[in-house]
Amino acid sequence: MDQKHTFLVLGSYESSIFGYLLSHASADSEVLKEEDPDEEIDASEEEEQEQEDDSEDDQGTPDQTVVHLDLLFKYAPHTGCVKSLAINGTTMISGSTDYQLKVYDLKQLREEATIPSYDGFISCMVYLDRINVLAGLSDGSIAAYKTEDWSIVYAMKGHKAEVLDIAVHPSKKLALSVSKDKTLRMWNLMTGKSAFTNRFEDLLAGTSGPSLVRWEPSGNHYVVSFGVKIVTFSKSGDVVRIIQAPKPVLCMEFLSEGVIAGGCEGGVVQVWNILSGEEIHHIAGLSARVKAIGHLRQADIGLECGDDDLPLVIAACSDGVVSVWRLEDGQKLGHVNTGARITTLICSTYDPSTVQKRRRKKKGEQKKEEEEEEEPEIKQEESDDDSTATSQPSSSKQKAKRPAAPSQTDRKEKKKRDGPKEDKKGKGKEK
């Protein structure tokens, strides 16, 4: 299990989540699924075959089947619509309108925990780092969870309505959020307080307000979607570029520095340069409106990359069809039909060798710490001996040179030789 594994997880309106393992068609993909009768997440071969048959009927044969989407699981953990997903390594979390956050282990294919959300349902989530998660709630607050025990460290309050999207700056010190109250807020994550609020007085005309926000990978710019308007802002909040989209943008994702892809109404994916506003790529003819979008590196699934090394785009449509596209030539490389109304997706590459190296390094550090903890005790014992030796140097030397005390047998022999003490005294008196 040393090869990389690329997970694709989809959430649906019907409360189900779907997990797929993406692989190159010519490569032998090693599925992580292990046989366990107590497994809570399950997928049968019959369901997988039915989905493949349905996808062929609904969308026809791909131009070239290069990417396999192997079903790992189909699971209904929630009782409401799955609004958001987030993944870190093999740990995944989901938020739903049922006021619950669920935690899963994708390697073991198990549900690990259920955390209730009392203030509102979770509408969006993002990993701040490996040990902290930010979750936007329907009451307008943002909760910061600690993944160790999933307790809420603090709650950031300021929005007056549901938080629609959250984006974390690469420095992990700032975050942006957009809400149904038609405002954007920048948060100082060091203090948990709002740094500034943008009410977009000049940009709201003809729109329903901001719905999506993304930071550029470098953190120099951020992009806000207003439906048919895609607006690029500088880090300080100045408008840099306004891009007019032909159809409302329902989802968007940065593919690289300065390049963003948007999934639109009408089954279209468009790719723009956020600074010039130029349309770089265009994918049309998808089966329905694009509800969720993601990307992955071609090398992650064993594909040979071209000179541009453009990522593959994953588009999930509202009719349940999920397809993988190559941007260079607009070719569809693979697809599957989930049979559900997709609401969100998350894609992540898991490298076991990297995790094993991290674990070995961690074990080495722990072992070193244990040795360092033991060493002072040994030194303390030595120092105790040394301190004893230093405080009484002469007596210890004397004890070392002092002859052994005579035994009882030696005393008796001496008495026989010398005679009684009284005789000696008597003799002395006579003299």
C-alpha cells in the first residue's frame, strides 16, 4: 500500500455520501477496502455495476476511458441534506442540515464520531490545519473545532444570517466568509475577531449577493462570486477585476496561481485568468448544471503530464453524473452516475509513504524525548553519588584505606597470647 490514493467524496441532497477511488485505467488500482462484517460504510459490487450501467445509458461512452472511478462506499449517515465536506489525509468530516457533524476514517471505512451542532446546522467547513476546523453555521456564526476531542475552541460572531462559504489564507492567520446577509467579513484567526466588513454597495446591483469566496494559492488576491459576476480583490480589499460570466456560477475552484475554474448553470465549466479576465478554457455539454467542482494533478493517478502540467477537472452535476475532464483538449476521461442530486464534493490525495515517514519521525522524536527524560534521572543518581563523595572526600578515602575489623576468632587467639588483662595490670603493679 505504498502507492498514492486519490479519494473523491460526494455529498447529496438525499443525505447520502459516495466515496470513489480514482485511478489510471491501465494501472492496477489497489482498493483500500478491507473485509469486515461490522463495517458501517458498505458498497456492493452489484451497486457499482448498476451505477456503471446507468452512467453509460445516461451520458454515453467517454471519449477515452482513461480514469476509473471505483466505488469504495455508499453511505447515508445523515437525515438531512449534506451541505459540506472536508478532508485531511484519510480523515473526512461532513456537515448536514440535520444539525450534526460526522467524522470518518476513510482508510478503515468507518464512522468515527458524531458531534451535535446546537446553534445551527453546518453549511460549510474547511480544515484550518491538521488539528483545527472552521465551520460556518446557519445562525451566522463560525465555530472553531479542535479535532482532538471535537470541542469548540471559540465561536466568531458577526454575520446576521447563514454563512455560505469560508476561505482560509495560506498563512492560516486570516479567513474570509460570505453570508446570506450579503456581506463579506475578514477574520483575524489569532484573536477570533472580525478585521473588516465589506457590504459591496457598488457590486450588489443585479445580483443576489456574494455566495462563494476563494483565496489565491499565494494569498495575494481573493475571488468572490456574485452569480454572474466574478470579482477579483487585492488582499487589502480593492477591486482588481470584474469578470462577467455568461451563466450564474454555482461553484468555483483555483486550479493554479491566478487561474480559477467555475461550474455554471447550463452544464458549462469555464476557466479564467483572475487578473486579466481572459477565458482560458471552456468545457461545454455537461449533462446538467454543475453543482460542485474539484481538481487533481495528473501525476496523482499515474498520468503522464504535458508541458503545461494542467490539472484534471472534476465536475459533479445536479443529475448525479460526475465526470473527469482534461483541459488541454476538453476531453472527457471518465465518468460515473451516482443516481443522486449532488450538492458538494471533495477530492484529496493520500500518500501512505508520506504518512509512514511522518509516523516514523514522530516515533523517533518520542523515543528521543523519552531518552532525554530518562537521562536526567540517571544523572541525578550520579550527581547524588558525586555530591556525597564531594561533601565527605576525606572520610571516604579513610574508609577505603582503613583495615578490616578483627573477627571474633582473632580476638580469642589474641587473648590466649596476651593473657588476661588483669594479670597484665597486676604485673605492672608488682614492677
